[in-house]
Amino acid sequence: MNKKAVVLLSGGLDSATVLADLTARGFECHTLAVDYGQRHRSELLAAERVSQALGGVSHRVVAVDLRAIGGSALTDDALDVPTELSEGIPITYVPARNTLMLALALGHAEVLGAGCIGIGVNAVDYSGYPDCRPAFIEAFQVLANLATQAGVEGQHCRIDAPLMHMTKAKIIQHGLSLGVDYSITVSCYQATDAGEACGVCDSCRLRQIGFEEAGVADPTRYAQS
């Protein structure tokens, strides 16, 4: 079995856990962060820290300007990040983000000869994003098998989403058992340049609930109100 992997690393809690999980399973992990024009820029610095702390063999950042199309509170400064839960798909959804990220990871994996791509999508404690569902991952797996030379030659690259059916609390407990230091991660949609969380956005709320339900102290650094 090919034990080389590309791990999509956002700098947040979930992707850090995926990196720790794949490393513990014996994969040689090469991490990839995507600078898509997000307003929470400190997550890119967090991704580099997480990669170094959790044994990433290499780390690179690829830039894709999703501000050019906008449509999300994370890529358009004219749209405010909501502080209240909303029904349906929230405005923090970034059109095509996970599709683009997986495509970039697929290209990187083919160049490296990696047989696995790790991604921290979750269908339990998430914000309702359509590109975090099992059906999306299954569809991209079909695409990956068809779209690359490696796939055509029978060397399929497997999309691994180990957190898909875990609650946030279970993810945190799993990560802690693998030695993840969540204080170096940034999950907030509008973190400060120093990586301090707002404490009120959807991502912050899910993270807070996760630590509470996991029964462990929340190590997140919050900005002063």
C-alpha cells in the first residue's frame, strides 16, 4: 500500500487532527495550504505551525484568488461574518472551495506519487456546506480516478476523510490522544492577525461546544472584547 499522503491543512482544528491521524497510521505526510484570499489570513501561519509540530515532511502554500468571484463573507469584505446561526447554507460558504482544494491536492499527489489525500470535512458538527458531505467526497473520488494519469494507469489516489462521521467532541478527543496541541490552531472565520478568535462566529461556536462536550479545557486564544 502506498503510504505517502497529501494533507489539506487549513490551520484549523479538524485538518490538524487529520494530519495527526494519518501520521499515526504510518503515512509520510506532505501538507498543502491554500491561500484563496480568505479574510482570516492568520490561518495560513497556523497551517505552517501545525505542519511543523505534527511531522509534516513538506509544506507548501498554493494561491488561488477566490476574491475574484466573491460570493462569501470569507472572500468579500462587503459581507459581514454572521454572529448568529442561520438556516440553510450560511454566507460563510465559499463557492467551489473544497472542489478547488481537492483538485490542487490531487495534482500535488500525482507529482509526489502519493496514494492518499487527507481532508478534514465533517458531516456531523458542521455549518451545512454542501462540499462537506459524504456524497461530495464520493463524487470527487470518481473524478480523481478518471482525471489523472495515475488513475488511468490503475494507481488510484484515495480521498481519506477520517472525521466525516465524528462529532466535534470526538474529533478533539481523538486529536488529543494523538498529541495535537490545539492552542496552535486557528478555526475562527475572522481571527485577528495574531490568530486570536472572535468567539462568536459559527466556527468559534462549534469549536467551543466541542471542547465543552469533550470535557477538556478550551485552549483557544480569544481577542479581548
